[in-house]
Amino acid sequence: MITIPRILVAGVCAVTLLVALSFTHPFGNPRRLNASPDRLLAGAQIPDPLRELVQRKCANCHSEAVEWPLYSHIAPVSWLVEHDVSEARAHMNLSRWDTYSKQEQVDLLSRFAAKARSGEMPPARYTAVHGDSKLLPREQDSLYDWARAERKRLRTEGQQTEGTK
């Protein structure tokens, strides 16, 4: 028969292990980067309401201005969250927008628009936990339209630059 002290010891050991594992970052530590939300899409021409939409619905994975929820600090869930954020940033980091070349920005905008409009982004796994991050049809259209206009602006800007050389 298990006595209460053994249960207590097992519980304390389990909590201690979870706390210790929470300081382990098997995929690197994406938390060490902490940019201001003001850096989001720096250099892009985007209306403020649309920038706020991107901040609310995209930046928690695709930027360095992440609001880490409480559960993201507890292993092994923290590992999954950190991995997802690292992967998302590898595909597109909105905090480093101004470091991408014009061609990279055009390519990213093409993928961004397609995935937003098709409903692929944010992924269902994320919206299952964060229901308010799901893009409404009008938001999808707004992001798509902006991305098309921004791509056109970047291409025109690139052609003008080439023409002056």
C-alpha cells in the first residue's frame, strides 16, 4: 500500500523534473530574441489597422515580439511551442523584414498572401488553442490585397532602381 509521504515525494520529484526540463531548449532558445512590436514589417507600406491585424494574428509565431503564454514555459509543451516559433521564424520573420532583399520580400509576400487567403495560416493546430487568431474571410481578403499591392510596389521600385543604373 502506498503511503501519503511516498505520493508526496513522487509529486515533488515530478514537479522538480518539469521545472528542470523547462529550462532545457532542445531546438535552441527563441526567447532570447525580443524585438519591439514596432519593428514588425519595418520598411513595408502597410496601413496601421492591417499592421495591427498582422501583430495580433501572425506575430506570435512569425516575429521576435512573441507573447509567451504560461503553458509555453512548462516542458514538454514548451519544447513544442519553441520549435513551432523557430520554424515559423525560419520561414518568415516579420521582425527582420527590412533585412530581406526586395526579391525575398516579394517571394515572402506571395507565400504569405496565398497561405492567408487559403486558410492554411494560421495552422489549425494553433487556432485550436488560440481561436481568436483565425483569420476571418474579410481579413484574408485584406491581407491578400495588401500583399499584392506591396509586391507590385516593390517590383516597381526595383525596376526604377535598375533603370537609374
